[in-house]
Amino acid sequence: MTVKNQTLNPPTTTQAADTPQPAPTITPESVFEQLRALHQQIDAELAPLTSDQRRKIKVRGQRQSNEILQSSINIIATADIISQAVGLPADQVRQMCDVSNRWTAVADELRSLLNGVEGANLVRQQQLADLANRAYTIGSSLAGDPANVALVPHVEETKRLKKLARRKKPAPQNPQPAPSTTTPASDAPTAKS
């Protein structure tokens, strides 16, 4: 009877369903590939600028409040001659404004993502530094015991590398400009007309 009951009503696996499943982890390589694919998809929208170009654009085109921008677009809509002088109709300028606002949201989200990724990586680097320091400290303590002789070369190599890292790097030597051999303007011969 028990066999028949188990066959008709198999035990449920509610325990497995109740146990929280770990979230799938994403690898840096897969994120990189997804970002590269996204980059290729929006390549036409991208305009990488040098820092000098960015500075010049910011100086020349100071951002205006949305209120001023909309009022200026209304001027374009008022007369065809203004639209012709500007080179675009008001509707197209409004559409540019809308697209700009939407891309601003994308830029903000990307900044937030980058900030989060950099922060998480800084935490990882700090954890790694703490673990490395702990391993070195423990290894140094244990290396004095003859039973742990295998640790000695590793501890010595780490000690050597730490010593090299603490050294101050010499400042790059800039060659001094050669003294000028030109004569001052007052001593120069004057040309006759």
C-alpha cells in the first residue's frame, strides 16, 4: 500500500523551492562583451571628444534652462524667416531637445553604473590587500618554525617586493635649457633703410 501511495502521490520537493537559490553571477567578460555590443549598436550616436574640445563646447554653448530653451524654440516657430535663418523648423528643434533629454538620462544611468562598478572593485582591491597583508603576517610568523621551512622563500620574496615598492622612484630629470646665445636687442646692429 505504501508503494502504491508513493507512486500515485510522489513526495513534493517544496524544500527545494523554499530554499533561496543563489542569483546567477555575471562575469566581467560577459559585461564587457555586452557593453561592446551596445557600443557598436549606438556608434552613430557617439561623439568622443578630447578634453580640449569638451572645454571649448562648454564655454561656447553654456547650458540654458529648459524655460529659456523652450522660449527660444517658440521664437523659431513664430516666423518662417527665423526658421530659415536657423536652418531647422521648430518641430525638429523640439525633437532634438527631447532626444537630448532622453540621452541625458542614459548618461546619468551610465555614470551611476560606472560609479557602482568602480566602488565594488575598490572594495575588492581593499579586501585583497587585507588578505595579502594577513597572509604575509601569518606566513612571516610561521616561517621561523623549522616545520614550515617551505614558507621561507615565499616570505622572503614578498619581503623583497614590498621593499622595492616602498622605494621612492627618482624624479625624472628634465634637461635644463641651454643658455641663450642671442644678443640683446640693444646690442643688435640696426638696419639702414
